[in-house]
Amino acid sequence: MFNIMKYEWIKRWKFFLAGLVLFLLLDIDLVNRVLHQVSPTGLAAALGAVLMAMVMALFFGHILRMYSTLFSDEGLLFLTIPVNGYQFLGAKLLAVVIECLAVAGFVGIVGYIDYLVVAPLLGNIPFHFTIPSDCVSAGGKIIFLGLLSYVTLLLMVYLSMVLAKSIFAPVKHGKVLSFIIFLVMSKALTELGVFVDGQGLDQIGTWVFMVALVALLFGLTGYLLDRKINI
């Protein structure tokens, strides 16, 4: 599993590092403008655009890596390694989670340093050297919920790809059918989410529901990968 994660990182670390460095340089320039009371509107927009581009690049990168694994000659060699489908999928998802946490942690640290630099110099911003516990708790919950939602979306995409390569492989338009399955799953899970929200579940109950959904999607996708139907 760790070799799979290592391979995933080796293929992406240059792009990953470049995005972080660009974000950091823009952030430094933005803080410098704020300290010198220069309007940072345009640069702030550029910083937000870079961050959004990083997020989108990570998302499409995660999808394309699985697609390459299933539908390219190089990727098919991956499926011959001595791990089962669940371990293979688990390594993929663990690499995704680590990348997402790294980006969130980096942005959070940079934002905290910005606060420490800017707040004491601007009297209209309350300054506290330590982060309030309620802010830490709220941030942790947001990150956890965001990761669950993101992993759920990726697993739906992964399951559709695996269906195209396994059960729908003999079908002429198997990829189209798998895409339709993805749309149906998206609609069904959206309606299910609305139904669950209407039941008045507390936060823990909602999280349990989302974790169960991730486990279900993981189990189905891992099963098909493990069986290697028509792969």
C-alpha cells in the first residue's frame, strides 16, 4: 500500500510544490500591500484564483490517476501488484486524504501567520496570540465534513470507472452507461441527503450517515477491483 502511495506522490510532487510556492509568494505580496495600506483587491482575487485552481487541479488529478490506472497500459501493471482491491483503493484514498490535509494545513498555517503579522499593526482587528478553542473545533469539523463529502464524490466517480472497466466492459457504450450510473447515484444520494436532513438528526448522526455511505461505496468499488472482472 505504501509503495502505491509513494508512486502517487512521486508523480505529483513537483506540481504540488509549485502550487504551494506560488500561493505563498502571492500571500507575501498581499500581506505587504496590506501593511503599506495599498489596495490589495486585485491581488486578493488572484490569490483566491490560485487556491481554487489548486483545488480543481487536485480534484481532476485524483480522477485522472484512477482513469489512467484502469484504462492505460502503464496503469494496468498496477493491478498486477500483490494487493487486493480494497488495499489498492485504500492506498489511493489515503493518498488523497493526505494531500487534502496537507493543502488545508498549509493554507491554515499561512493564514495564522498572516494574522499574527497583520493584526497587531491594525487596531481594528482583535489580536489573540493563541487560536480560540472554539475556532479550532469549528475548523476541524469543517475539514472533516469537507473530506467526507470529497471522498464520497471521488468514490462515486471511481465506482463508475470500475463499472465501465468490469461489468460494462463487454457493452458497446459501457463508458456512457457508467456515466449515466454516476448521474443516477448523484441524484439518489442528493435526495437521500435531503431526506436524512429532514429527519432532524444531530451532527453526530449526520456524520455517521456519511461515514456509512463512504463505507458502502468503498466496499462496492473495492469488491469490483478485487475481482478484476474483465481487467
